[in-house]
Amino acid sequence: MTTQIIEAKQGVITDEVYQVARIEKCDVEYIRSKVAQGRIVILKNNKRTDSIPIAVGEGLKVKINANIGTSNEKSTIDQELDKVRIIEQAGADVLMDLSTGNYVDETRQAILSSTKLPVGTVPMYQAGKEALDEFKSIAKLSKDKLFSDIEKQCSDGVDFITVHCGVTKFVIEQLERQKRLTGIVSRGGAMLACWIKTTGKENPLYEYYDELLDLVKPYDVTLSLGDGLRPGCTADAGDRAQVAETIVLGELVKRAREVGVQTMVEGPGHVAINKIPSMIQTIKELTDYAPLYVLGPLACDCAPGYDHITSAIGGALAAYHGADFLCYVTPAEHIGLPNSAQVKEGIITAKIAAHCADLARGNADAIKKNYEISKARVELDWKKQIENALDKTAFDGVNLAKEGKPCTMCGSYCSMKLFKKHFNE
């Protein structure tokens, strides 16, 4: 099987390029050329024949990912499948299964069977969990076991995988020399760093990167090059270890493009808003403008229960300055596993951030949606207001006024009604 980037470089416009061009309402040649450059990726495993291809990257609408998955403390497959339904209803573009509970394989397969959205995973979670469960030591994880889990997940149909290839011996040395307040907050990054520290060996995802590319290429699985050393607090943002890892990721992006494997890069977690513009631009330049996938960024550290809001503040700014893909953050961040209601709240909040960025970036669809809902408010057209709302369910249970009538806030003192009467009639 071939890959989207190989076909694009040969001038071929694939069915998936046609599909995403329709979704994005843009020219197919634009999509093809950017895929060829590696600045747009199309998330779709060759084995998933009926899934919806989603494009992420330069010049496109900002996309939203929602994380779900079991833990060894909580949740069941059925509960996670309920979250899949919420994700589809709330309008996320993509989801990731981050399961570390029992029945990891069965959970992933059930999720893949239940949705047409692209699905991502972090294979290191399964490999690390099973090594710790069986041997009580991450050092016992073998390269063969890790690569076997990667191939198994690709074969199941996963569309993209996070791989922490940039957590190298050199990068870990930088981390140890400089010290950090929060150390490593990435679960996969921490597993690999501890493996490197304990064994004294190089990260197998980096040492055997060519083999990794050969493994994922037949499936056209996109590599999401994970930010294992992303800052876990604003005090650590932009430090030497983070930048060192990003430089490695830039090298790996180039090597993947050369052999026809799609890649995107994952970006920072906690970043104060004054640092976000320069950080996003630096990551983009170091990785040759690969699609950038960011967690948040969370703009402050002291809002547990409201981190979906701190994330939206940072996410809107990051996307305006070039981030392409926002990972949602729920109100349960830093507290525990989110329930279905928190999943929905995280998605809607991320959608608001993405829409704000799309609007500022001049996206025609975003501008039209804003115009239409404003026009509907002037006309007291409640049906069109619901139609153009980012969350249509916000109107559920509200005692709405009848069409053409003011809302219950202002009633007969409605400003728009008064203005129309005295200025337009």
C-alpha cells in the first residue's frame, strides 16, 4: 500500500484529498500540495475503509481532539463507548484512546468499531503498563514488545499514534542538568525516561526510528511525535530540555517525510500567555511547519476544576499563532478521569477556542457563522440562532421566546426591538 504523502508528491489527488477538500471547502490542489510538503496530514489508516478522513495543518480549520480511555482505577468499556457518543454529538473531529485499565486491546477495538472518526493511541501506554504489571519494572520492557504493540494497534486500524521519539539520552541529560519544578508530566515520556535512566540504553523509538517508519508505512498511520518533555507548569515552559527535544523532533519530521510517512508534532502543556506566540513560532520553525498539536496550552496552573477554561485561553492564542490541532482539556484535568458530562464540556470549550482562532485567521466558514448568528439575533430569529450556535443544546430547557419575540431577559425593553422601531421604520 502507498501513503498520502507519496501519492501527493507524485501529483496524485486521492479520494481522501477530495473528501477533505470538500469538508474544508478549499481547492483540492491546495490540499495535495501541502500534503506533499508535509504541512498537512490526513488522518486515516489504510485499513479503515469507512472512516472519515480528517486533515490537519496549514491553512485549514483548527481541529479538536478528545481523549478517553479506561484507567486501572476507574471506568469500563461501556462507559468509554458512551463517551464516544458524546464526542460525536458535541462535534470533536478526532478522539484518542489512552486506556491503561484492564482489557486494553478489547477497549481499543470496541472504540474503533463504534465510530467513523479518526482514532489515535499511545502504544507506549500499553507496553509500559504491561511491563509494570508483569515485571514490576519499566526496565524490563523490551524493544520487541514495544514495537509489537505498535504494529498490533496499527493493524487494528488506529489512524495516528503518539510516539515519544524525542526523549533521547542527550535530552534526558539536559533535563537532569537544569532541574525542573515538575519534572516530566507526560506519562509516555516518563516511562521512556525512566527506562533510559535505568537501562543506560538509547530510546528504542529513536535508535530504531527507521524500523518504526517501515512498520507504520504500510498502514499510512500518521506519527504524532510526542512532546515527552512538555512543561507541566508555567515555570518550566520554554526551558532547555523542551527545546532540545523539539530540535530532535525536527530531525525526525524530515526523515519521515523523505520515506513517505506522515508526521505531526505535539506541543507544550502549561505556558503563560506572554510566551505562547514565540513558543508556537519556534516549534513551527524547528519542525519545518509540520502540523502542530497542542495540549491547551494551559495559561495558568492554579485553576483545578476550571482547566478547560485556562486551556481555552491558551489554545485560542496558540491556534491564532499557528497551532493546527487542539487537544481538549476537561474540568477534571489534574483531578481525575473525566465523566461523560465533563468530556462534553471539554469539547465545547475547545471548540470555542478553535472558532475564535479560525475567526481571527480569516476562515470563511467561521466568519459566516458569526455573521449569521448576529443577523438572527437582530431579527429575533431563534431557529437560526440555534442553527449557528457552537453548542445547540445550550438552548435545551430554556423558556425561549416565540419567533420574532424578545428573550425573557429584556422583554418589551429589548434594545434591538427598540432600535429597529425608531431607526429602521
